[in-house]
Amino acid sequence: MRLFALRNRASETAEVLALLECYERSESFFFELAPQADPWELPFILHEFAQRGSLTVDAAWSRRWVQSRLVPPERQNLGEVLRENGLASYDELKLLELTGGRCSQDECYLEPVVREQVPAWYKEREKSRLADVYALGGRRLMAAYRDGAVLVCDVRGLFEARRPFARLLKEETAFLRVSLQAGGHGAQWGSTLALSAAELRQIGQPLPLDTGDVALLVSQAVCDTAEAAQLLGCTRQNVSDLVRRGRLVPLKESGRTTLFLRAEILARR
């Protein structure tokens, strides 16, 4: 992740107005607005969020802001622009770094910051993000937060109120493909559907567990092929043969890694 501080040259205080998080792998962006930022010193889009008291700008609107500060990819002489800037291809993050996000419409600009330079309010806000998220039956999520809270969230009401989420109500397999959004900002399905960590906390019911308990639970509940073979007193090849013949159903398969429910292995033993 790369971090940029947003400042306004016209500001009397010259304080950091917001921090922009840039995630190279997922190609996503998130703005965190400073609690003391004057909405009228913020550029368009961010101003609207500050006026509503929304200090975290979601991925979609953060990306719109970034794109509004860059040369558009459909520009006719784009190839020439990229060559002049030493770029082989269109890269939003590299272009943003080269231009500093400057625009003729305002005096705002971005400057890189390192982790040690971030304000205290940002570090505190990070604690309210998700550490992980798990899909449960009945369109529920188990949300584990960085501050240790573990909540069970029934998201059916949120899905029903938002048309783009209709597919997740109908198709359980699609719902089960939930993943953690970059930076722990929320739970997401694909690259377009997401529920923020804040709104999940609002509807969640607390469990008397913390994130350490969840990690311990998972470590006890699952085992890999090597451990399954040890528990069954056979070879890894025998375990693979049981899976092939449908006698043993993996909990999850990813590349060369296969996970099983330990209880199922013990029951077969």
C-alpha cells in the first residue's frame, strides 16, 4: 500500500486534509478525511463527504476522484503523453505520483508519506477496520475486527434495499465468495459490491469471542492432507484417493493445498 497526504496550498494551516490509500495489487483507492478538515478546503467529491460527516470515502468515489485528476485513458494523444513521462502503459498510481494529483480547479495536491508520518487520528481509525470476514448460513457474515470485536451480521436487509445485491440474495454460492476488502475497509463480492466495516458494525450482534478465539477455532477445526493422513494412519496418496472416490469431501482446495474438517476425518477414523 502507498500513502499520500492531501494538502491545500491555499490553506492557512497547511495541515493534512486527508490521506489517500493506494493498493497496487487490487488497483483500489480509499480516502480517509481528517476529522478537523474544513469541507471548503477539500476538492470536489471529498467536500460532499465531509459535509455529510462521512470521513471514509468508499472505493468507488475515491477512484472517481483519482480519475478526475488524471489524463483520461481515451485521450487521443495518450501514447505521446505516456512516452514523455517515461511510462510504457497507462498506470493510474504512477500518473498520480508524477502529477501530485494537481488540477487547475483548486490548489489541492498530494505528497507521499511513510507509515511513521501518519497522524494519530488515522492510526486510531485503522483499529475500527475488519481483520477478516467469513460467510455463514442464512446470508449472515461473521465480521472479525482489528480491535478484537467479533460480530454476526445478518445482511439480508441491506441486500434487499440495494438492487445490485439481488444476485447475492438468490445465489448462495455467490454470497459465499465474500472476501476482505483492501485495507479491511469492508466485505466485498467481486470488484463492485461491498459493505463497509462501519455499516456491518451497526447491524452486527456481538459474540463473546475475539479475533484470537476465531484463529484458535479455525486452527482446531481444519487440517491439511498431511495431518489427515496422520490421523487416518495412511499415506497422502490414500487421502487423495478417498477424495477422488467421493469418500472424503474437502472443505477447501486451493492449488496444492487441500483442507478438511477435522471432525469429518476423526469420524471416518
